[in-house]
Amino acid sequence: MFKRLFGAAIAATLLAAPVQAQQLAIWHDLGDNGTKWLNEVGAEFAKDHPGVSIRPISYPTDQWFGRAIGALNTNTAPDLLFNNYERVIRVATQTGKISDMRPVLAAIPDHGFLTEDDLRVATFDGKMIILPVQRVQMAFGVRKSWLEKTGGQFPQTWDDARRLAEAFQAGDPEGTGKGTVFGFALEAAKPRDLVHMLDLFTFGAGLRHTLVDPDGNVVIDEPQHARVLAEVLKTYGAYKLVPPDTINYSFNEMYQVIEGGRTGMFRVGDWNVAKWDSQAIKGDFLVGPWPRFFPDKQNAVVIGGMRGVAVPVNAPNKPLADAFAAFLLGKPAQQASLRIMGSAVRPDLDMAGLSERQRMFAQPKWALIAYDFPESTLPWYPELEAAFHRKLLTAIATPPADMDAFIKETAAEMRALVKQLQARKG
């Protein structure tokens, strides 16, 4: 009944003419699982839209950026784009051709499950640039067999995690030779790579901001923030607990280290679990909150992003693309999203059939903390983050003798830059 009402309402509101045989192209970067999910949703969509098929195309993230920006700017856009909100922001800022999805959302009769935070992060520069489809949870993962071989336990504190990383590197639990395995898998090549890792340790430690607060005040030299920043930088540099070329790693390289069995601790996104349960590390991992840094703060799993669907203003089949975007918030699409991708936004879904770790994400018993999404409220933030990244790379490449002095110096530079950016962009 819901499907019939939902399909009828959207069709009546969004489609001005009868649907003929058409194919909708949707570009994403979620790999095989994302393509499988969108194909399944497309088959459901076609039941209410005869003759319509969905063509999901997955690109590596870097290619997705280039292709999306180039296509929108040359009027060769796909019908839909699906990605993390901050990546859609980048496409929006470089093209100006992402639709405002507020009319599409208003036409959906059942969307009260979207929270104020969901809607806030979906909005950029006065427009809703995505419909929020998948909340992204990111937990801390540890290789289970490595713990058993080294006599360790899942780390509760940062000190635990650091000692465990050292034990992994010294003990060679994978049996491939010392110097071939590492304590952590991290990344640093681009601003979002390195600052994303810092986000996870910072928010996971119970702190609310990484670089700036919602008013644009720099926070990195506040005592607790400074400690997390110092330890993360030392993990890359002075502690040498990551592969030596991590300074050049982005997402793909980080995954190669994880899936190649070369690391003991790593980020586990809800979208990773289905694959890692059966392939790559084949279920040999435990998940939990990020390490605790401070006795007065609750450590947590991080809600670190929002994936959603965007429609280019020059989409070839825009009314139908709007209808499919709306369909992604319906129960059939959301149920498939939870089962295949490990995340969704609706709370009224069936949890049967999920693996143990998938259920841990779907029905979390751990503490959760949400990233504050400065990109969605401070238009100049990406430029600040890029400058911050450049500064941090110097501390990784050449660890400073006095980390506290480095952090204070960096904070002063960031405050000066904030003033310049605010004056320039308002």
C-alpha cells in the first residue's frame, strides 16, 4: 500500500508527461556494492514507472569529481549524482549546476524521519543540494586474530591503542616479516584525507570540533584539542606507527593497506562491513568506539557524513530524475540500502538478515557523536582546511622538536587566515 501511494504521489507531483522508455544514469563512487544497491532499487522503481531503467556507474572518487564537474560544465551531465555531501558541495561550487532539492522533498508525503541535522548538512549556500539517503557511521576496527596472537584486548584508551600498535609492529602477527605490518592505517595526501583522520580521533574522543567551531573560532590550541592533534601527528611522524609513505595515501591506498592484511587498527565504515565480513579480511576484525583520550569525555563512534542524491540542473531527464531521487527515501530503497550498504536514514526498517557487525551499526549500543559539518555553514572553510593541511604535512614530514609550540604557531596562522577569509567572502 505504501509503495502504491508513494509512487502515485511522486508521479503526480513531479511528472508532467507520461513516462516513455528511458534510462537514468546515476554516477557514484561506492563500487560494486553501490551498483548492486542502485540496480535493485531501480528494479523496484520500474514497477511504478514502466519502461524506465537505472544505469548506475561507479568511478573512483577522484575520477567521479573530474567527470561530474566536467559533465555539468559542458551540458553532458548524468541524470543523478550520488556521493557524500562534502563532495557534492565541491561539484556545486565549481559548476553552480546542482538543483535545489527542497521542492522534491516537499512533494514526498513521508519524510518526517529526517532530522534537523540531516536537513542542515544537506543544505549549502542556501540550497538543499542533496536528499539525505544514508547516514555514515565510522567505528574503530582492530584485527581479531592479531589481538589473539599478541595477547591484547580491544583498546579502550589512546594509550591502549598506541601500546597495541607498537606490539603489532614488533610481533609481526601476520607472519610476513617485521617491517611489513603496521599499527594503524591512515591517510594524508589531501586536505580531506588528513583532516578526516583527525576528525575521527577528535570527535571519537568526545570533542565537538576539529579546526573551528560553528562561529569560525579556531580551537586546535585548546588543551584537549591540542593533545589529540599532537598524538595524531606523532602517529604519522615521530611514533612511526603507519607505513612510511602514508603522507601520500588517499582512500584507495589506505584500503589497500587494510585489505592487504598490513595493519592492525583502522577505520571501519558501515559501508565496509558487508565486504569485510566475507572478503578481504574475511570477518577477522572487531569494531567499537574510537579510543578515549580524556576521563571526562565519552568516547564514541562518529557519524562522520551524509551520503545523498543530487540532480544536476541540466540533467537529461530531470523530472524523472527528481522522482527517482525521491524514491531513494522510500522504504523499499531504504531497506535495500541498509542490507547492502549498511546504512540508511529511515528508522522503520527490518533488521533481520544483517550480520552481527552490520547489526551493531544498524542498532548501535555504543555512544554516537555527530561531526559538525563546517563545510555546510562556513563557505570559506575548505580554503582554511587546505591551508591547515599544508601546515600539518610539514609536521609529518619533519616532526617538530616542540609540538606544543608548533600547534600554537599553527593556531595563530589559522586565526589570521580566518580573518582574511571572512573579510573576503563575508
